[in-house]
Amino acid sequence: MGTGDERIRRYHWALIFLTAAAVVCVSFRLAYEVRRNRELTEKLKATEAETEMILKSCASAEARIGELETAIENVKGLPKQAEAARQRFFDEAEKLEEMVQNGETDLKIAYLTFDDGPYEITEQYLDVLEKYGILATFFQRGRDWGTFGQTYIRVARSGHTIGNHTFSHQIRGGIYRSVQAFMDDVIKNRTFIYEKLGITTDVLRFPGGSGTAGSLKQDIIEELRKEGYAYVNWNSATMDGMYDLSAEEYRDNVLDKTGGRKFLVVLMHDYNRNTLKALPEIIEGLESQGYVFLPLFYESLAVNR
Ligand SMILES: [Zn+2]
């Protein structure tokens, strides 16, 4: 006997032991869960903070992109604004030309033109023109962009008119072979200038003058019209393209031979150092004869359309 009590006691202890074991297990489990929970909460908080930071930087990046896009749009709009300003300027120039033509003013107009460039000393010409606040016309041909790119750009940015003078300027055995050969060279230069500077030329000077085209002249002029080109020759020149003369002689070739003409188109070449030397006196001399200076433009009275 007594074994029944004994067994009950054993069960009792076993129960207590098992309960204790269960409690320990649950407590450990709970402790683990609590710790894990805390860790997860912290991780979540960290992730939230990180997400917030990323969102913030995204927002600021987006704002920056917006700003850049606006800036790009503004820059894109600049050529248009410049073009519009240029057109307003030419509208006024046209009025002035008409006043001169009709004798409503004593002023006369001189168009300084520089052919064949750009050259190494072209920027020195720009310095002189800038000093006097004068806009001129540069009839340019296709030259090496690597060497003359910056000069092309400065001529364009200074507001001078850029005219087409054919790409190759190859007079003998070249551009005057045929109408097609001439036009190909013109279009090649137009494309070059447009691609490099974003400027569409619409005024052209024949290399050697329109007379050099001989029997092709009329047909070429017709083709030029179709391509939207007007052309201009000259009625005044330093003669620097033909003769190696002193600065004083170049100056006098212009100043002594204006004949008081109302419209003077002066031919010069921006490769000539003596012309460069003569330029300030040519400008001052023409001014004292009553001339004001304009760049050429398509609608100008001095241009053949
Ligand atoms: Zn030329």
C-alpha cells in the first residue's frame, strides 16, 4: 500500500516539473519574441527614416531636374529671342535705308564687308569693330573647325552678319564649272554654318563678284533665289585682295573714292594686316563723311534679291 500516494506524488512533481518547464519555455519564447519584436521595430524605424531620406532626396532631385528643364528651355529659347531682336533691328535698319534713299536725312550708309575668313587675325578685326560699336558683314567660306571654330563662334556672337561665300571658294576649275557645281558648294557652306553655328545664311557673295560667274550668272541667280539667297557685290574696296599696298593706300582707296554715294558696300579681306591697320582710320574717315554703319541683311536696299 502507499504506492498509490507515492504515484500521485510522483505525478504531482512531474506535473510541477512539466509546468515549470513549460513556463520556462514560454518565458524564453516570450523573451525571444519581445527582443525580436524590439529589433524588428528598430529596423522598421531605421528603414522608415531611410525611406524618408530617399524620398526627400528624390523630391529635391526632381525639383532640380525641373529647374534644369526650365533652364534648358530658356537656353533653347535664346536663339529665337536673339533672332527676334535681330529682326527688329533690321526692321529699323530698313526704315533708315528708306530715309537715306528718299533724302529725308543727310546720313549715308556704309556696309563694311570682310571676305574669305575666318583667319588667324580675324579676332583683331572684331576687336576694332567692337571698339567702335560697329556691326559688319563677314562672307565666310568653309575653314577647319578645329583651328577656326572659336573665331567662327565669336564672329557670330558679336552680332555681325554671316554671309555665304561658298565652301571651297575655288574659282579656277571649281565652283564656276557649272550651275550645279556652284550650288553644291553654296549648300555645303550653308549646311556647315548651320550645323556649327545654328545660323541660316540668306545673303551671299560670289567669290570674285557676280561677274566672275560669266555666262552662268543668270542661271545661278535663279537657283540662289530658289534656295532663299540674295547676293551682294561691292562699290568700294581697299583693293587688298588684288594689291599688296600700305595701310595708308588701302585707307585712301576707300576714303578718296566714296563719291558721296548714299550706300557704300566696302570690300575688304580679314587676312590682310595692313587693312587691319587701316581699319580705324577707314571707320573714322567714313564717319566724318556722314556715314553710319550697318550689317547687311536680306531686305537691305544694298542687296540684290
Ligand atoms: Zn572671296
